Amino acid sequence: MISENIWEQLIFTIGEIAIILVIGFFLFSLIVVGISFYSIKKGRFYFPSLVKSGIVMTEGMAKGICKFFGLDDKELTAFSINLHNTMNQTAFSNVLPEKRAIFLPQCLRNSACPANLTPEGLICRRCGRCEIGAHIDVLEKMGYKIWIAPGSTLIKRMVKKYKPEAVIGVGCIVEVREGLELLDKINLVGMGVVTLKDGCVETLLNWHDLMDVAVLGIEEEIQG
Ligand code: SF4
């Protein structure tokens, strides 16, 4: 009889703890979404460390809350990428350009691109059909190592082989978010630049967005 009571008490307590945890998680997600959208509205970051880890921890719930309130969850992801970049800005600026890498997505190329696929990605032939060639020249002059990546496997392989200390990843919003999470896990300083148009061919990039990140911490004379 006594042991039955103890079991009942135990199950009741576990149930209570579970309910408290679910409610706590929901409230935390709500706070993260609230601070994020308030920050977007005000154009400045409030509680950046809390919000950054909060978005990662509560991603599914936060998206559900966005949907419930009719908010665009893409806006939340874009915000988390901006936040990530802002928090990494100083660390990124302190890395020498020779120790930085840039990964461009192959979808930025012209559909008639004559680049050859090699074990180190696509090698641009500077044909002038898209803007990649001209920008690679400028960025390489600054010291960057650049790859046109046909997929994430190449990125992982090149990071392992060349061991950059900082990486700029260009891609659609989902690719950039996943890439930054991966870089965080392997303790590499990552900066994300999101393309203007998603898709598999002839996507669009505002090259000024990439150059704004690329010049961070670099002297004017090196920028050319
Ligand atoms: S400039 Fe380079 S990447 Fe662009 S289409 Fe020509 S070869 Fe391809």
C-alpha cells in the first residue's frame, strides 16, 4: 500500500515537472520571438547572446509561434543570420585575409557557364557571362581563397584541407543558416551572406553585401 502511494506520488511529480518544462519552453520561445521581432522593428539587437542561443534551441517552437501570429519565419531566420554576423564581426575582422575563405554557390553562375568541375570545385574561366569571375579577381587580390562549391561536401573537405580561420558562406537563407551552425560547431568564425533570389540556376547576389563583409578588418590599400 505504502509502495503504491510512493509510485503514484512519483508519477504525479514527474508529470508536474514535464508540464512545467513544456510551459517553460513555450514561454522561453515566446520571449525569444518577441525580442527578435522587437529588435527587427527597432533596428538594433537586444540581448544578442540570449536570443542567438534561444533561436537555435527553440527553432521549431519559435517557427510555430511565428505561424500562429502570422509572422514570417523567414524574417526570424534572416534576423538570426544578421545577429550571428554582428556577433562574429570583431573575431572575423581580426583574422588575416590570407586565413579567410569564401564559398560561393554554383547556382550564381550563368546557365552557359563553361567552368570545369574539379575536386576543388568549379574553376571559373573568367568568361564574363556572370559577375563571379570579376569578383573572384578582386577578392583574391585581397588575399582570400575562394571556391565555387557544387555542394556542402566540398565545403567540408576544403575546410579540412586548407584550415581557414574564418569563412564567408554565400547561399540561400536555409543554406547560410545551416552553414553558420556547422561552422559554430567546429569553432570557426563564420559570416553569412544571403542571395537575393533562391533557386538552382542563375540566382542573384548583391555583391556589395559580400564585399561589405569581405573588407572587414582589411586596410584600404589591400582592398585595392
Ligand atoms: S564568369 Fe566564371 S563562373 Fe561566371 S559563367 Fe563565366 S566561367 Fe562561369
